[in-house]
Amino acid sequence: MSAADQSTRILSQFVSSMSSSPDPSGLAILSAQMSRPSDLDAWFLQGGSAELGVVPQRMEEVKHECVVARGLWEAHWREEWCGIYGSFVAFYAPLSKKPAFSLPHKDILTVRPLDSSNRTPLPGLYILALDTPGRVHYLAFHSSSDRADFEANVKAAVFSCDTGAFDEDASSDPRENFVLKSGQWAGVAGSNRSNRRVVLNARRMRFDDADLEAVKAKLGKLGKASRGAGDGAEPSNAGSEVGFDFSSPDGAGSLRGSESPSAGSSQSDAGGFKPFAVFAEQLLSMSLALTPESSLEDLVDFLDMCSCLRSLDLTAIDFDGDLAVRFFVNVYHCLLQHALLLLGPPSKNSVSHFLRCVCYEIGGGIFSL
């Protein structure tokens, strides 16, 4: 992890422990550090391109403009000018003359306002999710009316868009739309190529789980089928289900399972980490079922479930137990299948780069091939 994100995580854990401490002196110290909003705070997500020092290209073609905070990754949201053009949405960083990112209308599958009950990292702001096949892009707005205006305008633009009109990124690699290359993670040392980590399971951020129940049910069916296969007999836990629980207050999710311990099984095998291992098996099953001819829905479901790995609580793992081996072996092969399907096999000169940079984020850490 980069030095800046390490400092942010340490400070967040420190503040969290102080605020939950029964000692009132901790809350008093935190309260003393709080200050009233300044004039600069009042301008956050207000104004337009002039206030951000942005010089948009082809301004006469802009159908709607606003200032948003775009989630680059979960701990880093940047204030940007956003303009809706005829065939794409452009985002400009402050003091820039070229877009930092352009999103073609033809790639937008759905536009979803997130409910305030979601554990967003920006409480008090209003989040809108733009779903594309490979990534979900999150935008934060100052008010619900700003979000509603943008939502209406982008939906209208997507509906009326000519799918062949966008050519801003015609030369870019479409595979880049399915991976995250952020400054959150330190690069791989000693590589002559681009050494940024390529995170494959970053379609969704951890707080965005409200509409995943159908996909979780599909995973549960895969688990039942795999447990029931082999001897043809109905397994004793055929009615059990494994799902993902994002409801933990600290934001680090955990898997939940309704499986009861079988006779002779140890306590550590029956509970705790066992749902994690079953979840990894189900992910591997999904990855092996995917082909270049698979439907878009199946691909998106797989990417969403891979995103769930980011919220696992790795402190529940007994690294000396068999279940840990079972979990990581399945995740390793899932990552390998995912990478080969998405990026293709590496060339002879890029094998080392492929093995060191292609990775999954699991439980706040990074795991490469």
C-alpha cells in the first residue's frame, strides 16, 4: 500500500478506537480537534468550471455540467468538473485542460442513486453509481437535487446516444475498463515495464451491496450443486446457504453460513472460516464456467462476486489450518483464470510482470499470482 494510504488507514483505526473507547477523555480530545466549516468547505462541490480552474474542450457541446467528487478508489475521492456531451461524460481534474477520464454513453448499463443507508465513505453527500460492464463509477453530489438533475440528464443522453459516435478513446485498450490501476497500492519494484498493480476485483466498492442478493443466491446454488455432486446422494447440508454479509459496523464484511457442524468436525472447521473456503470454491466454479461467449450478465455477476473478496476479514483465518490452504488455492486459480480470460496469456517477455502485477485485493491487502 502507498505511504499516503497507510497513514490514512492508521489514522482511521486510531480515531475509531478512540471514539469507541469507554474513557470519555478520548471523545473530549477528538471534540477539541474539530473546527467549524471554513469558507473553503462551503465551496466544496459548488460552482462550475471557472471555480475549479478547468478549461473544458468543446464547451459548446456540453448538455449539462456540474461539480462532483469522483471515487478514484474507496479512500480517495477527487473534486472534478463533469460535463455531459452527446456521446460521453467527461471528468476534468482541477486546473486541467484535458479530461482525466471519459465515459462513453454506450458503456453505461444503469444509473443508480445509492440509498443513504449505504455505508458510503462520504456521509452527508449524495452518491450516484454509473454501472458499466467492467467498473462501477461513483459520483458524490452536494445535494439530492444536484444528483437528480445529473441523473435525469445522463439518462436522457444515454437514451438518445448514437452508439457509434464516441471516438475520444478509440485507440485505448478496452481491457483497461475492467481493471483498477490506482495509486493506492505501491508499484512492483525492479520492473522495467509499467509497475502499477492491476487489480481485477475492483468492479464495486465495498459499501455498494444493496442489489447483490440475486447473485448471492446464484452462488448458493452453485455451492449446493458442487456439494451434491460426486456420489449422487443428497448432502446432509443441502439446505445450507453461504452468503456475504456487509453489515459489520467497521465496514469489513464477513461471510455468513448456516451450515451446522458435522459429526467429528472440529470447531474451527465448522465455523469461523469455513464459509470463506466455500465462497472461494463457488468463485472458482463461476470463473471456470465463463468463456468468451458467456453472456454479459454472467460476466458482471462474476465480477461483482470477486469484489466481495475485498471485504473479507482475514483475521478470521487460521493460516496453519487446512481451510486456509483450501481458500487460497481456490482463489489463486480463480485469479489465474480471471486474468487469462480478461487479459489473455502473457508473452514470453511479460510473464514476470504478469505474475507480479496482476492481483486481487483481499481483506485490505493485495495478493498477486
